[in-house]
Amino acid sequence: MIGGTQRPDAIGGYFELERDRPGFSPYPQSLALQSARAALHLLLQKIEPHRVWMPFYICDAMLAPIRALGIEIAFYTLDEQLAVSKEVTPRATDCLLYVNYFGICGQQTTQLLRRIAPEQVILDHSQAFFCEPKECLATIYSPRKFFGIPDGGLLVSSAIAEDVVLPEDDSMPRTAHLLKRLAYDAERGYADFQASEATLADTRPRAMSTLTQRLLSAVDTSGARARRNENFRILHDHLGHLNLLNVQLPTIDGPLCYPFVTSDVGLREALMQDRIYAATYWPEVLTRCPPGTIESRLVRNCLPLPCDQRYDRNDMERIVAIILSAVSA
């Protein structure tokens, strides 16, 4: 909620960006902030845990708010199914954050909430926008990883009052990469994208900007979900037999990407040469994990293949053709 008096809407003059469904929110019970890491900051600031258990396999950005608040971090390992290691036993004063990796770890989440007290569990759904909030301490979302918006994070938690008042964020400095990709191409806006990401390093909580809220309200979320599912299935049908990661297709709904784990270290470059970009999640993990661990293998060998709503069957078949050609060469 943002304080202050509200002016009436302007009528006439130049047009704004097209939008629809005013006031729509994918999770109306959520608190909207500038980023997922700011959502974590606000939550930890409120509950003040003694220690936070974090996976080794996570970006440094999500560690930043914990360190900023001076809270102890205990790292845990994953098993081969991307579930929390059985050795993890949080104390009553601790909480544990689990990432729904790539949006494909619904079963692992369910099992975790049976094993560890739900009131101690924070679910990081930054990569699982379409997975509903669970009965647990908190669920955090990062819609900008799924849609063309400049920033934003959503926090669902009964630990935070619904009427919390925060200063509003300013999203305008983070729009250049979105507009350049729309007007030109992916490469032209990449430096602006990196600059935009850097501005989110400040995790002090602020309310999601009006601009981001209105852009998010214009997204066809149901259409995006359906297209992601269809594209994921196409990739899995053609590549599943080569994937070193065990993917349970029936449990997946609205994934971030298709996580293709391969021992072919040249495959990423082969895709890049055809302007297909598969990010690396997350190089900084290698500073925390020795070679041979599941986490280090994911950094080096996982290709998160794009399967989002911008693309169709022809795009997926283009990806498949390049991979099959490279593998058989």
C-alpha cells in the first residue's frame, strides 16, 4: 500500500502503452514489492530468525538481504532429484528457503513440507510463477522472470500485515532493455538489461511501482501458461531421452524453461551461434561447491532451454534440430 492523496486520472492528450484488465493481480493476497530479494528482506526483517538455511545452488542476489540483516546463513546440499538433502534439520528458531527449480519441483516441495514444519519453510517460486502458494511461512515470486516487465516481486505470507506502508519504487530507469528488444533486437538491449539488474542490488523493501503493476495486469497469464506447457512438452518429447536430469512431465505446469542437462560442453556455444541463448544458473555457486557435486554439475552442464510464451512449435523444433545435430556430430 502506498500513502498519499490520489489525483484523478487524466483525460485526453497522448496515448500511453496499451494495457487491459485494470487492477488484475495473479495473486491478490500478495504484497507487491520491487523484487523477490526485497520480499525476502521484508519477511526476514519481520520474523527475525536465528539462522536461514539456503541451498548452495542459488544466486548471490538472494543471499544479499540475509547478509544485509546480519542473519547467519547455513548452506545445504541438494540430492539428485533437486530435493533438500535428508541431513538438513533446522532448529525451531531457524527457517529454510527452498527453490522450486525451473518450475519443475512441485513434488519435491510437497515432500519437504511433510518433513519440515511448514511454518519454517520459505518457498522461492522465482522460477515457478504458476505454482500456487503453499501453506507455509511464505511464498515468493519474481514475475519479471516470466514476463516483459522491468522489475517486481510478490510476497505471500501471513507474517506480514496486508496494510504495510512502503515507499513506491521507480521503474522507469529499468525499461530501456524492454523497449530496445521490442524496437531492435535482443543483442542491442543486453547492456541495458545488465544495468537494470544492477539497480536491484538494493534490497531495502519498496512497493512495486505503478508502472510495473499496470504492465503486469496486461499479461495474458493463462495463455502464457498454456504455451509454456506446450513448448516444454515438445522439447521433452524430442530431448528427454538425452536429458541427464530426471524430468517428471505430468507434474509440470507453467515452467520457467526446459532444463536440459548434458555432458556436451560445446552445446551452449552451438546454440549461441544460432542466436539461441541459454543462461548459466549461477556461476557464483562454483565458489561454494567443489567439483563433482550436483550443484557444480548443474552450473556447468545445465542448459535452461527457452520455452516461454514468445515462442511456438517452429521455434522449439529449431532448438531441437541444433541439439540433435550437435550431439550426433
